[in-house]
Amino acid sequence: MKDENFILQLYKESVNAMSGSNWMWPDSWDIPRKINFLNDALSYGEKFELYEQCGIIRDVKQKIETQE
């Protein structure tokens, strides 16, 4: 297995957790803050060509945007 930057590994694991049903947002975060976080996370994923995680982020973002 290829050694991987710790930050990239943490990013992947964190985003992958978003696709599960046990993942929750902090209670104090409103919708604009969630969208901002997801936009930043998406930019980071695109920068490092982590397309599987980008897909997860887009799905989560779409769910949040439909809740507005």
C-alpha cells in the first residue's frame, strides 16, 4: 500500500464518513456555514484529484440545499 500524507488520509476518512447515516453536523452550524464548509472541502478535494470524495461532498451539499 502506498504511503499517504496524513492530512489527505484524514480528509478521505472524514468525507467518507459523511456518506454514512451516523455522521452529524455540529448543532450550532446553520445552512450557510455547512455550504461554506462543503465548498471549501470540495475545492480541496478537486485540488488533489480526490474525485470519489468530491462526489460524496456534492451529494451531501445537494441534500442540504434541498432542505432550505
